[in-house]
Amino acid sequence: MMILLGAIILFQAASAAPQSAPVPAPPACDSEQHAAFDFWVGEWDVFPHREGAAKVADSRIERLYAGCAVRENWMPLNGTGGGSLNAYEPSTGLWHQFWTGSSPGRVEFIGGPANGAMVLTGYWRDFGGPGQHALVRQTFTAIDSETVRQHGEASTDQGLTWQTRYDFIYRRKEGPGQ
């Protein structure tokens, strides 16, 4: 009887306790700004941007984490790979890309949509070799739904002049699920 009475008292106390408010869901990453890099999402064959050039890499670009990030997996046919994690920051209105390759260090690029392209710029230590740092500007442009251009330029004079350092054409892979 004492056990039953104790259980009833505990039940009444628990049911009388204030209920905690439900935890609000985080804001959705489904805005137009969050989708600004979606044209790059897909499975790609990557070629230098010149007529008849041979394929140099595969690239897998995924929108992840409830649409809050775009992740790249760069897989060159020769050499070492790397990847980036890209995200839109609503408080600043800017996109951030963190690139990490197979050598030490990382590069943070910052920017956003401009003139129909995604333009990201960052300071890349040792970009041209040891001690040869550069400001690097990447411009991603959707040519059509099956083709994206990534044009990389470097400046060693704080952006006064720019030289092309890489220029790639991403062609969407063909096949099921692509």
C-alpha cells in the first residue's frame, strides 16, 4: 500500500510540474540565397577550358546538412585531391568556402553571387610555391544546366592585376541518377 501511495504522489507531482516549451527548429536553409550555389551541385567530369582537352578530374558536389552547405570532393586523375565546404552566412550575406587539399593548411574564400556567377576570393599562402602567397579569385559560372566553368585567377599585388591560374569546364556526368 505504501508503494502504491508513493507512486501516486510521484505521478501527481510529475503531472503538475510545468512542461518545458518545445525547442524551436533552427531556421531553414531554403532561401534563394542558400540556393545560389545549387547550379554546381552534381557529379562532374572536369576538363581544362580549351578545345579538345583531356579530362583531368572527377568532382562530386553535394548539398548537405538540410541545405545549409555545399560540399565538393575534388578527385584529380593525376596528383592529389582535396575538397571544400561552402556555406551561406545570413548575418553577413556572404558565402564562405573552406578549401583543404592534401598539403598542410587551408584557404578561406569569401564572396557571393555577382553578375550571374558565384565569385569567391581568398588569400592563399604558398599558392605559387613556398613563400609565394597570392590573392586568389574563383569565379563559378553556369554555362547551362549541364556545364559549369570554374575560372581561377591570382594576384600578387593585392588585386590590382590578375592572371589566370586555372580554368576548368565541369560537364555533368551522364547515366542513371545524374
